[in-house]
Amino acid sequence: MRLSELLVEQRVPFETLLHPPAFTAQKRARFLHVSGRQVAKAVLLHGPEGYFLAVLPATCRVDLGRLQSLLGGPVRLASVREIVEVFVDCEWGVVPPFGRRYGLPVLLDDSIGPDTLVVFETDARAEAVRLRCRDFERLEKARRVRLTA
């Protein structure tokens, strides 16, 4: 099922945004002429309980030390090979923030306000969706935590 079909099925209001292929969240922001704070990136991580997604503003970096303390064990970035193995229905290297589709828990950076309109990558490098963070949070059952330094 395509992401747009899932959002329609779940009655989540969203806007589809087409743009030139973007290989980073910051480039996506530039292509769409929006602030990097309005674009969320997803990072696949491996922690004590297995894989999970961290979703944070494109302008920020994951604080692995903070996550290790929070989760009570080692946390590392997933390799490109692991990303390809987890997201088999996506373009090569794409990490969509919709982890529930892949059985992954989602941690959401608490700096993104619930009413914020956020741009998220889909399963393709040339497509994004814009929706309210609260709708993303509800759909993903995301856990809000401080992910950045």
C-alpha cells in the first residue's frame, strides 16, 4: 500500500509535494523552498531492543549518547545495507518516517510542536508529504523524547 493510500484510509489530511530527487532532508527543504526546521528526517537506529526510527528536524543531529542513556544500552546508526534490508519497498537508501508500516517503533523529537506542518519523505526521493505533526504522532503512536543535543 502506498503511503498516500494509508493516509487517506486513516483520514489524515495531507498534501503531496513533488520535487527533484533529494538525497538529504536539507536538499528536500531547498527544493521545496521551506525551512529545514519544517522538514523532518528519519534515521534508522539499532538499540537494545532492535531497530527503531528517530524522527527529528532536518537541521538537527541525533544525540546517540542521550538515546543510549534513555534506552539503557548501546545505540548505533544502521548501515546502508541494513536500511536497504528494512525498507525493501522504498527507493535505495530512503528511510521513511512511517515506521509502523515496517514494525518499527518511532521516537519523535520533542522540539517539533504538535501543530507544526511538517514535510516528510515518502518511499521515493522525489516525493514528500506535508501534514500536521499531531496527525503523524497519532498515526505512528510515536513516543516524544529529546533526540538532539
